[in-house]
Amino acid sequence: MRICVFGANGPTGRLLTEQALAAGHRVAAVTRRPESFPLHHDRLDVIGADVFDPAAVAAAVAGSDAVASTLGVPFGKEPITTYSRGVGNIAAAMSAHGVRRLAVVTSSAVDPHHYPDAGFLFNRVMQPYVTRVLGKTLYDDMRRMENLVRATDLDWTIVRPSGLYDLPEVTDYAMVEGRADGRFTARVDLAAVLLRVLEEAAFIGKTLGVVTTVDNPTMLQVIRQEAFAKH
């Protein structure tokens, strides 16, 4: 299978590329900065393209069997459109080229809720600040992207991780349809889920939550990291 990965130069995109290559797939890694992409493989095509450029997106998608969006941008006060406009261009390109399988990454923060084990500070102070203030424009655009994806006739899956952090290896993660009851997701687990849903038809038309249950960081560490980093 040829998998086209948008946002391939971000932490999750690189992990997904590595895992897909290790599984024997061919990968088209799409990034605005192809010269800085660190991976090399005889089944890897590194493509320079801006997700806001419909023609470039269409050229990258052509010939693919499946597409994954791991697009990520930092929090900011200005309106964010990377997710909705970018995936809009991706979906249009897929329809034009007859590519049906799509997996996109959003966040559990698009549907915030209280966690029984989190306590007052997280549930009443930290989470509202992140979702309604610090990350408001980002999560608003993620919601627009989810609505856009659901309105297509593509074979889509939406994957919602929780607070992202790094671990060296894939864990025995938890994946459920709908809301996952956990506050953290290792990027390596997120990448593994994306690859799994592209390989298995059982997840078409579903919104999945994925969480990591071991070696979790503190929420303050995740917030500090995610406020200034790409996904």
C-alpha cells in the first residue's frame, strides 16, 4: 500500500512514516521542508508541498492507496485554518484521484470533559484554560476539520489523542470508539493507531479515542510542551 502522509516532518508524522516503512508499505512523506526530512528509504518518496496549495496537494495524493493527516500547528491567538483548509484540499484531491481511505488526527480537547482521577485543578482550571483560551483557535479549527471530514463520501477515520508526549516504543495502548478515558497519548502509540486504521476496514466511519496508560508525564509538562510545539 502507498500511504501519503501530510505533516510528515512533525513528530507524529515521522513516527508514522517509520512504522509504515517497517511494515512494508510505500510512503509519500509530504512536507513544506523536504530538505530537512531526516528519513531515507528505497520505499520512501519525500514530496515538497504546502497543504494550502491545491495543485501541490493533488500531485502528492495521486497514486496513493490511503492518506493520513498528521498536520500540527502551535497554539496561537490568531485564527487557525491549517486543519480545515488543509484537509479540505486533501479531501478534494482524494476525490479527484479516486483515493478513498483517509485518517486524520484531531484531539480529545475538541470535546473536553471531566476526568474522575484528575482533580479540581485539572478539571476546573487547567483544562478550561487550555481548551477555551490557550488553544481556542486551534481546537475550533479541528472541529471544522472533523465536520468537513464527516461530510465527505470518503472512507474516513478520525483519531483523537489526548495530551501528546514521547516514548521510545509502542505500548499496550487503549483505543475505543468515541471518548477514551485517559489524559495522555504517546506519539508512538498514535502513529501505530493511524497505521492500524489505514490497514483495517473495521474502523471506517468511526471517531476513535486513543490513550497511553503507562509512563505518563504530568499535565503541566504536556501543556508546556504542546503550547510551543507541532504535533
